[in-house]
Amino acid sequence: MATDTITNAVHDTMAQVNNFLHFLEREEISQVLKLLRDEVDREIAGTDQVTTRHRELYARITSEEDTGRLREIHDELNILELERFLKIQSVTALHASSTEYRDILAGRAIEIVEAEMDATGRGKPPTPYALCSMGSDGREEQTLITDQDYLIVYGDGGGEAADEWFRVFSETLVERMAEMGFKKCTGDIMPSNPTWRGSFSQWKRKLLAIVRYEYEDYAKNLMDLIVISDARHVAGNRQLAEELIDMIRGLEQDYFQVLWGMAKAATEMKLALGFMSRLWTEGSGEHKGEFNLKLLAWAPLVMNVRILAINQGVPAANTVKRIELLQKEGSFSASFARGLVDAYTVLTKHRILLQIKVIKGIQDSSYYLNPYTLPADEREEIRQALIKIEDLQRTIHTNFSIM
């Protein structure tokens, strides 16, 4: 959050406190201020304690070689974030912290696998390489439940020997990361899948084939391109990763028809809105009275913001940063951008709360939400978020002349 925003928020809070104090007697004012001071001191102490524990666990990660013990550290870090979120419900803080420690764990996994490859006689990496994340991790929007959405790119010149080395390396890396608590991706978006690894030249050929419609399965390859749009360097050679990311974004802008196809898919994503913009829920079946918060709310917002950001050449991958930059370059008014940020925050907050229910064994699915179990004001926040996403879809529909 920007410094000006924080300062304004503090001033607003103090104004509310002062307005409240006006109605109190002198002794009551002193008592209230003391209670506020004590509460602030407790919060500061609690925050410092969590920060200290994070540093201790990070230090252990860098020297730990056993993946089982690394999983225990991963689990403890998740619990620390879960407990902090239940206290302050800061989506931004959870994103930043979860992304940070998972990057450290992923980097450690690479070091462990490199050592394992060398110890088993396969030698050191034949060329420079980089691990990049995609999806929520690529956008630095990690939450409490994660899976592996990674790709590997390596330097040219190693020939078939390099291809074989990185095949074994990638397959081993996926297994070690699973042992460390990174679930395997159900969509197989992992470097053990040859689709998601290759030399720089191999990646270039694959991407050109997608944007030139040279592959038969257009829908699948369009989805792959959407996924890779959020690629971010995590470990290894940063220059190589950034060259790949620049190439991806350049191709998406150069081949407008592909971007148009992505925009059409984004604007046609269904929302959990029914007649007269009321919240829509399943009418029957296992999830009667619920709706899929990810597919019918959160994902359409992220997807549509991504499309507009790519089209406008916005360099950020993070959803909130994309919205802020789109406002600065004139795509959004300040009020519309604020509404989109609010929508993202509200929907992500409820996604995290659903994850917490799954972690605590309260329910099985982290996707389905019954809005009528929420207070009326929270239900209205979700409805307003969906209306704002619908407005965004209309904007993109018009901008891309989608019929």
C-alpha cells in the first residue's frame, strides 16, 4: 500500500476516535485512550513476534536438506499466516508473506535437486536455467492452499544432453517440492510435463506455434498462453527468465488476433449474477444454495484485468498493481479502479476464509460459498463486486469490438 494511502487511513481512523471522544467525560477519555494504547502495544508485540519467527524459519530453510522437515517448516509458516489473517484479514499481507516464503522454499528445492543430480553422477547444470512461477504465484498472490504452477527455461547450446539433464532434473524437482508441501498441479502445469520446460529457442518455437495457430487444439493452447501470461522469475538465472517473459508479452501484443481471442473468452466468463443483478446460486445438487466463488467471481476479475493490462502494455503481473497502473495510464477512472481493487479484496478475502474452513476440516471445498450464511452487508459487498466485474467485462467487450 502506498505511503499516502496509509497516512490517509491513519488520519481517518484518528478522526473517528476523536469524534467518539467528544461524547465522553474526562475520566472516560483517559480510560479509552489507555485501552487503545494497550491494544496497539499488544498488536505491535504480536506482529514483532511473528516477524521474528518468520526469520528463524527462513534461516532454517537455507540450511535444511531433508524435504520432510522442510514441509514441517512450510506447514508452520502456513499456520502463522492463517492465524494472522484471522486477526487482521489483510489480503495484501497474506499475499506478500505467502509468496515470500514459498519463493524461498522453491529456491531451496532447486539447490537440493542440483546437489542430488551431481551426487548421482549426472553432474552440474549444463547451461544456465531459471524457474518461473505462473498463476497466483506468478502474480504474487499466493494464499494458504497452493499447488505447483511452474515452468523451466534453460539456455541454448546444450543439445540433447541438456534436454535429458533438465528432464530428469524437472521430474525430480516436482517430486521434492511435493514432499515439501507443494501439491502437484491437477492440470499438470509443472516442468515434469515437457510442455512446461525447454531451452529458450524451444520456448520461442512453442510460443510462435501457438500465436500462429499451428497447433490443432486451439482452446488448450490459448489457455496455456493465458496461464503463461503471469510468469515470474522465482529462482535461477534472472536474465534468462526476464527474456522469456518479455518474449511472451511481446508476442501477445504483436498477434492481436490471439489477444482478441483471450478477450472474448474473458468477457464471456459467467458471473454469479441472476435476474435484476441478484446473487445467483445453484438451484439443486450437492451445492444447492451455493456458487463457485473462484469460477464465477474471482477468476473473471483476474482474467479481465489481465487482458486489459496486456493490451495496454502494463508491465505488472499482480492484479492490484495492474489496476493501479491501468488507472494511471487512463484506462480506468480513479473511482472505477478503486471499485475493482475493493472487488478483488472482498472476493479474495472470502476465498481465503473458505480455505481456512477446509484446513480446519469444517468443509471439503474451498470453492463453494453460501452467501446467505453471511451478514447482509458482506453479501452486498460480494454483489457489488460482481456488478463491478460485469462493468469491466462490458468495457473490454467494447474496446475489443467483440460481437
